[in-house]
Amino acid sequence: MNASLKKAKIPARKLNILFHRYLGYFFAGLTIIYCISGLAVNHIEDWNPNFIIKKNKVSIIPLKDRENLSNNELAKILAQLEVKQKPKEDNIFYSEEEIIEIVLAESEKITIDTTENTAEHEKISKIPLLHTFNFLHLNNPKKMWTFYADFFAFSLLLISITGLFMKKGKEGFWGKGGLLLVAGLIPPLIFLFIYY
Amino acid sequence: MLKKKVLAVATLGLVSFANLVYAGDTLKLGEDLTITDKTKVSDVLANPENYLGKTVLIEGKITDVCTKRGCWLKVSSDKKKQKIVVKVQDGEMVFPLEARGKTAKIEGVLYKAEEEEQHQHEYEEKHNHEHQSGKEKEHKHKHDHKMKKKATYMFKPTAVVIE
């Protein structure tokens, strides 16, 4: 195929179709990933698109010394919350007035409110798949992924532009297609006019 | 057969790439550290006005991280009843949840938080993961009044090393 490509001049239209088809296939998976993540993070004000957070709050007996949680008190609180893991000494923080924070693990924490006399166990787990989709979409990896994401963005641009010229004549860019292109730009322009 | 080979190579490539992204126990965010002398968090908080706008290196254990956007983390002080909130603009750096309980070296600048920003942080911290029902909106309103009376300092990082 390469040899024949070199010999015969490929018409621009054919090249356009080839680019559109093969880039489209190649990036379809990542486009779907980005779309799903886009939908998820678009509503970040209403929900957490990365984690499922489970909380369990219990009432506790008032602490004897609010600035020094005794082993006995800690053991009772852990039992009440049905937590088996014992925290490390240096992971108990008295960093706020009336609040004691205990980090059990990166995804597990206990917050003791010494005025309300409550203890809350918080357990966080990643939302399967969606967490990884967001990780890529929001460019959390940085480094090499930035370059690949740039390449993807450039390819999407090419897919869009070549898409404009897939059809000839009345159905194409200079006909109905062009009208739809203009129509598609109107909603963002209206929103810009209202909100910008 | 060819299809199987292509699939195998693609899978191997993906796995290697994932390993490359997650490699190492130390996480570096932002620029490289340029300061070696650490300033105690308690010193910064004792005289915050003296440190405003100055670049310093602090160190402490991370007690919490923003689970929504990874846009803030709380660093414990060397003294009780103290903490410092390290805050970035969304996307500038993303603090991972895995940072909780780990030690961070943070180079950056102390600044006086705008009421609105402080309020936003505190509110997100308390209601990080919940929908806003009518009751919560009412609570937010009350919380808003309470926060306006406080002057708070936050830390804007340029370099973060989490170990």
C-alpha cells in the first residue's frame, strides 16, 4: 500500500476521508473516556465524581482530656465504630480546637468532635473506572501524558475539520453541512452573550 | 494470530505506561524545592504578618486532602491546635488522596485568605461529599456569617514533595 501511495497521487478528498476514518477509529475509545469524564466533572458541584465516601457517626462518652486521647478512650471509640485497625501514635492530630483527627489509612479517617462528643468514621473508595477516566481527562498524570493529550487534542481538531469535508455538494460544507455548522455555533454564542 | 499479537503488545504498552505514571514512593508536584532551611509551621502561625509574601519551606504531616478537586490539603503543625491549609487554584497541582498521613515538604508563600475563599474551603471541607439539601443551604448561610469574623492565612505552594 505504501508503494502505491508514493506512486499515485492521492486526491485531497481521499486523504481527507482516510484521515477522518483512521484517526476516528484510533481515538474513539479515548474520546468516549473523555466524554464520560466530562459529564461526571461537569456536575462536580452536586456530587463527587472520583470517590464514594461512607460515613458512620456515633456518640461517645466525653473525653477526660480533650488534648490527650487515652488508649482506653481510643479503644472504646474504635470498638464503637467497629474499626479493627489501630492507628499509629503519630497519626493522631490535635490540629484544631475541639477536633481530633485520626488518620487510619489514606482512605480512612476518624474525626472526633470533643464538644459535640461524636466520632465519625469516614471510608473513601475510588469509583471504579470513573476515577481513572478523570485522572486522564483532568491531566493529573502531567509528564508524558500532557504530550499525548496534546496529540489527542490536535487529532480531534483534524477529525473535526476533515469531518466538515466528508460530503460534497448540497449536503456538504457549502450546503446543508455549512448551515448546520453555523447553527451549532449559535448556542455557545448565546451563552457567551448571557454569561460572559 | 496477528490480532492476538497486536492486543498483547497494546496491553503491555498500557501496563508499562501506567507503571511509568505511578512510579516511585515520593510524589513531587510543581517546581523543584529551592530552600533547604525549614520554617516551623508554629513559627509561621505565631507571627503570620511577618511571613506574608515571603517564600518559606514548611514541613508537616498531611491530615486531610480535598477529595473533590485535590485543590487543598491540611498540614499539621509542630504544636497542638494548629494547622495550615495549603491551597492551589484548580488544576495547578492535584493533591492525591494517597497523601493523607504522609509527610510533606512544601515551599511556598503565606497569604491572607479572602473571606470568600476561606469560606469556600471550610464549607467544602465540612460538606465535601454531599448534595446541598435545603437544610444544608441554611447551614451554609449560618456558617457564612460565622466565617466572616475570622482572619485566616493560607499557604500557596510552588513546590511540594510528599513522602
